[in-house]
Amino acid sequence: MTDQPSTATTNAVATARMTDRTPEAKKQLRADIGSTWTRFSTQELTDLKDNDDLVSQLVAKYGLQKDIAARDAEAIVKGRSF
């Protein structure tokens, strides 16, 4: 046993964040968004920059209130990066 703190959790979080940034992870995020909100074209999904952009698009396309759009977007995005 050592006096050093465990880095297992920290490394797992860092690995998960790096995995979220892969092209496949970004493609999956956009696919999840597209399957949930079908009014988005493929180009519109590709053009999404971040969660705020998604929220703005949900307000515009679906007429959702901003707080509801933000809640729904966060439920799909779950901290993943665009």
C-alpha cells in the first residue's frame, strides 16, 4: 500500500472525455440528436457547434421554450462534445 492517491477514477474520466471527442463519438451524438428530433437535416446536424446551438435550433424549429429545450438537449448530449 502506498501513500499516493489512486488515479484510477481520474484516468477513467480523462479517457471518457477523450473518447467523446473522437469522430465516431461526434457522429453518434449527431445521430442521437437526429433520431430524437427528426426535423433536422443532415447538414443542420453537421453544423451544430455546441449545446447552446442545439438549444437555439430546438427553440426555432420546434417552438420549445428555452428552458425546456435546454433540459431536453442536455438529456441527449449528456456532456458529450460536438
